[in-house]
Amino acid sequence: MKKLWMASLVSASVSLPAMATTEITWWHAMSGQLGETVNKIAHDFNNAQDDYKITPVYKGEYPETLTAGIAAFRAKQSPNILQVMDAGAATIMNAPGVAKPVQDIMIESGYPFKTSDYLAGVRNFYADSDGKMIGMPFNSSTPVLYYNKDLLKKAGIDTPPATFEQFEKDAEKLKQTGVVALSESHTPWILFENFKSRHNLPVADENNGYDGPATKIEYNSKDMVMQLTKFKEWHDKGYFKYFGKNWDNNQVPFERGEVAMWLGSSGSFGGLRDRVKFNLGTTYLPSWDSLTKENYHTFIGGAALFALSGHSKDEDKAVAAFFNYLTQPEVQMEWHKTTGYVPVTNAAYELTKQSGYYQESPDAEIGVKQLSLQSGAWNNGYRLGFYPQIREVIWSEFDKIIAGDTSVEEGLNTIEQQGNQLLSRFKRTLKK
């Protein structure tokens, strides 16, 4: 019975003729428990029908997976599906003929496809300037504020800060109790990219790279100077502690109760919920009241799945069948509950609400709600070439700013200069 029900998920919208099993490969960057979940998804899809078989292959971390995928495409030995991180999307999407738009491959294979079925903050990030979806959102997350309810209560704080202005007031109260108020993981994603999205501010020229290859990064701006000046000030006062580039080095002190609040990923919720010994809370990424009174959605993080070109029509149909299965509400809901990543479709979100999951775990809904906030002119996403390298420049300069080895202005000047050089170099590669 279960197999028949799952088979209906795969073929609910299209009739597939009897044929020999078509095999496809999926290169991904999910290790550990996430890798096991990926394997289970593939296993369940394969067991749900007899026409297609997908084989997931772990290829290393995101950069290694992207590099391997590009090399394989050039050698005409590419996988059918490649998982690409948010910052690497421009590399695939701007390379002519590398990826087949998911919207095209679904429609051509006979599946109904509407971009409006996807959460606003999700669908726009992997779409082109006309709104056509190029990549299939998969492990989607967004930055949120986690907080230790017990430590806030001890400091006389009833609610977590919705603004950074309020955070500054709360931080002094927390300091008086002997704890650091805040840490954060992934500086470029949270303090740069999503600072811009949360306040509907431009990241780069050419409509954040959607209208053409960008050549100017917008991080050397008055608003960014203000934010980084504050974070440096908070660091010096003991309100904020930066433990370096490593993600866990900033998360673990929060888990231990040494830090009261942590800016991290909504995708971390499941693990945190199971590990911490205190009362855990989650809320939106704070915004600056001095910059906007509006409540704009953030960018997504994580990665998307891209259907690579150069494969047979039957294999493309297999990819479409898998994507159709992957986005079914039941499958998305299970992925969301198991991992903490957000469900990418409105139907999956509604099903999860109806299941009572958010009544049991209201904090699990924060990331979805934040991605469902209002859109503006600049917070749909960004498409910037060599952006992983630009992130490395940001990390390097932020380290120097916090250490006092350079000023905020000098650090942002370096980010702008080196960032613009990388953007221009990427633009030149497109002309070859």
C-alpha cells in the first residue's frame, strides 16, 4: 500500500510509458546525518516506482562538489543533478549551456510547474531576472537569532530583541550577569548579504547581478560602515564575541551557555533542539530600526539542485520525475522535520501547519515565516560571479577589523576593491 501511495507522488501529474529503468546520478555535498537523509530520499524514490533509479554520490564540501561538477561537464561526464551552494549559483547560471532550467525540464516532461507554488524568499533566489526558476531549491535555510531563554530571564529580559537597537540595551544587562550577549556564524552570509536583504538594500549593481554581470559590490556603504562600527564597538565592550571563521567555534559557546544569543542558520534548529540543555528560543534576524521600519524577508542559504545539460531526453525525464517527487508536500514536510531546513513550497508549509508540528515546535516555523515576509526591490537574491572568493575577502577583512588591525573604513575599501576586481574578472570569462 505504501509503495502504491508513494508511486502516486511520482506520477500524479503525468503518465509514464513502460520502459527499461533509466538511471541518473546526483552529486551532492551532504555528509553525516544529512548524507544519510539524502540517501533515504533517493532510496524511497527508487522504491516508489520502477521506471527510474537515482544514485546519490557525495563529492565533498560545497566548493569541491562545484569544482568536480564543472570539471565533469567539461569532460562530458557530468552527473544529471548537481547540488550547488547559494554563493556558487552564479557560476552555473551564467555559464551558457551548462544547466537546463528546472522550469523548462519540468514543463517539457509533462509536469505542471508554477513558480508561485514556492515560498517567495525561496523561488526568487534561483530564478532569472524574468522570474524563471533555473535551480530547484533543496536544502534551503535563512539566518535567524537563537536565544537562551534562561539567560535572558536571569538578566530581566522578557523578549528577544527585534532590532539591533534593542539588542544593544539588552547586551549590557546580559554582561552584568557574566555572559556574552552574542556570537555569529558565517559573517558574509549574515552580517553582509542578509544585512542588505533584511533592509532591502542593494548588494551589487546590475540589479544584484540579475540583469547582467555585476562589476560593483555595494558593501562600502554608509549603512555597512554603521553596522560594522557597531559590531566592533560591541566586541570591545564584551557584548559580542567572534570566535573566528569556523562555524562550530561560534555555535558551541552558545550551546554551552557561555553566550546568550547566536546568529546562525534556521537549518541548525533540529540539532540544537536535540542537544541543548536550556530552554531554546528562535526569532527573526534583527534589523536596524534606524534603517527601515519595514519587515523584509531575508535571502536563503544552503543550496539548490541543478539539472545539467548534455543528457538524453529519457534521463531528463528521470530528473523531472525526481524533482516532482522531491517537492511533494509529504516529502518536503519530512525533510523539514528531520533536518530543520525549510519546506520550499507553500503546500508543504501548509501541510506541516495542519500536522500540528508548529504547535509542538513553534520555533521550527520561524525560518519559514521570515522567508514569507515582504519582498522589495533588492531582496530577491544576488547573482555574483566568483562570489565564494569574495566571501573569503570578507572573512579576512572582518578578522582584521575585530582584531583592531584595520579600521572599518579600510576593511570595507579592501572588500570593495578586491570584490570589484573579482566581479570584473568573472565578467571577462563570460566573453571568452
